[in-house]
Amino acid sequence: IDHGVRMHDPSEYDRFRIKSEYGINDIFLATTLGMLSPGKGICCSIRAWGRFVHESCTRAQRQHLVYLIGGQCHPEFIRTNDGQDYRRFVETLHEALNESRLTWCRTDDLTKVNWSNNDVVFYETFLDEGMLLKLFGATNVMILPYLNTEQISSGILADTIGSGRVAIAAKFRYALELIYSNKTCPAGVVIGRHARGILVDPGEPSVEQIAQALDFIVFEKDKRLRMEKQAHQRGYQMRWANSAWALLQYLDFITQQKEIPQGRGVTF
């Protein structure tokens, strides 16, 4: 399904309309969405969020900032090793929240959340396509702190760019392809080529780097909106129709190149 086309229907997926539905018009919403697991690096992003709100924000500003973590763990992961791996994962999340001195809550109904009293909200439910599209529409920045640098695909990142939203992503392969055009990427916090996202080093270094990136994204509104425009343009190129057209043009070019004899014009 071409989410990019659907997301750009302003009557259905307008950011302010969606935020109004959940009572978060005055909230800057950072999100991490999808199936949860230790490899997603959620503990790093939680600690980064804690560092950001404590070091860069006033108490009043914190009431207008929320990190929403949406999704559930895969049932197979919950059952693995008699549930011990799952329980340990939950414990590490609690440790990160407590160490970061963050207020948080769990919910399966976003309309019942007291947004101003929580730094982090766990939206513990299966995210169907309709809900995913709403959250892509509502978010101000997507955080993808994945630990596996060899990951070659990410539906969440593709849909984030396709939705015209800014991503802060670890430097896994697919993020380098979409945000940095597969060029050699230096260490540290890096604004992507054409400024369509921000890349950070995976693992422990990402804690400080995500906090730095959030400082930029939250408080540099004009630059964030320009980055959204760049993400929108890249997302437009990724639509199925445009990808197919680009492929047809390339095949036509290769065919013509093959059929043109050296030193002569096109064979008619």
C-alpha cells in the first residue's frame, strides 16, 4: 500500500486535526513505533529523552513535550525462554525510566492520557494500518535508535520519510541509504544529505547524540519544517508510481545504449 499517497490527503491526516482528536494540540510529539524488542534500542532513546528534558528544557517546557512509544512485543519474543527474555527487557526499560527520572504511564487508549503530567507514554496495543497512519501524521519527530547496523530495511523509516516527517535514526544501512544517500558518513551527529533527517551512532553514543538532535529539532522550528519539506520530496520520489516510472526510464536508457552501434546514431 502506498502510504505516501494516503498520508498527503490533508483532509484525513492533517497533523493538527489528529492532535486535536487526542487532546495534544500544544504537545511536541516524539515517537518510536512498531514491534518492540531489545534490538530496537528503546533504552537508549529513553535515556536520551531524559537527558534532553532535564538539560535543555524548563519545567514549563516539559509539560509540552512527550515521547510516545507505540506498539507491543512480538508474541514469540514474549514466549521465548519461558518469558525470561521478555521480563528482562521490561526490567531494563523500567531501569532506564527510573535512572532518567522520567514520569511515564501505560495506556491502550490515547484519549485517556494526561499528557502534561507524563514525559513518556507507552501505547501498548497492536498498531493497525489506520492507527499507524494517524501517528505518522501526528508526530513531530520519529526516533529510531536501532542497534543492528546491518538492517537493510525499515518500514517505519520508509513511512516516516514518505509521510514528510523528520527521523532521528541510528546509522543502520537503510537509514544511510534514505537519509545520507549511501555516502560515507562521519561519526557523531550528522544532518542527512539534503537535510531530510538526522543520523546518530548506534548504542551507548546515541544517548548523548539523540539528546543533541532533539535540542535542534525541538527548538529550531523553521529548520525542522524545512527538513520536513525535504523528507516530503524524498517520500514523493519513493511512491510506487514514481519508482516504476524511474525504473522504466532506466530500462529504456539501457536498451537504447545497447542498441546504439559505436560511432553511429540510433538504429531506426
